[in-house]
Amino acid sequence: MQFNTRVRYGLRAMMELALNTKTGKPLYQKDIAKNQIISNKYLDQIIAALKAAGLINNSGGKKSGYILSRKPEEIRIYDIFRAFEPELSIVGCLSNNLECERNNSCAGQDFYYGLNKILIEYMHQHTLKNLSDNQIQKDQTAHH
């Protein structure tokens, strides 16, 4: 299982915004792109999905920067994942819109369900603040 680039870049963009919250100033898309090494064109799609999910807001007009819609400690990693994916299903048979003929007789499905549940819970337990605090520690370690 791998997260696609939209999820990974969305997480990086959100971390950049979380790290910027202490300044109280909005962050421009070009700065997010530069700092996170994401193409500005691709970041357009990421920003649109994050806005649609209600995770970020424009701080003003069209040429304004972006801010988080909530405090970093109120944004779960799963919220960011869901901005790009409908639901986590590590195998197709766990998807709500797929009917499996072995639905009630497959021990493998029980295993996958349990693993899927653990992954979702893990993403619920971790917030954007946890991630940004970890990034600050890594940056400090790298500079020593």
C-alpha cells in the first residue's frame, strides 16, 4: 500500500502551513511550492482539494495567501488523507461500493479489515501539530 502523490504533497503543504501559523501571516502558494519542492502547477490541484475539504482558507482575495482553517492540533492526518481519497481501503473488498461473493466466508477479509482499522486509527491519533513539531525537531537536529 502506498499513499499517492496528492496525499503526500497535501500533507507536506499542510505541514508548511502549520509551521507558518506562529507568524500569523498567510503563506503564498509560490512559497509553499518552493519550500516543499512541489511544482506550482501541481500544487494548484492540491490546494483546490484542501480548500474543498475545508482544511485551508484564502486569507483575502485571489492573490492572497493561505492559512489553516483550524488549529494544527485540531486537524487529524486522516482529515488530510480524506481530502484526496474517499476512504481508506487497503483491499478492494473493504470498499463500501464493492460487493464480494466471499463476503461472509473469507478469513482474509477479517484480517484486512483489522489492519485497515488500525491504519485509520493511527491516522486519527496523529495531528498536524504532531507532525509539524516532529519536523521542527528534525530541522533543529539537522542544523547541529
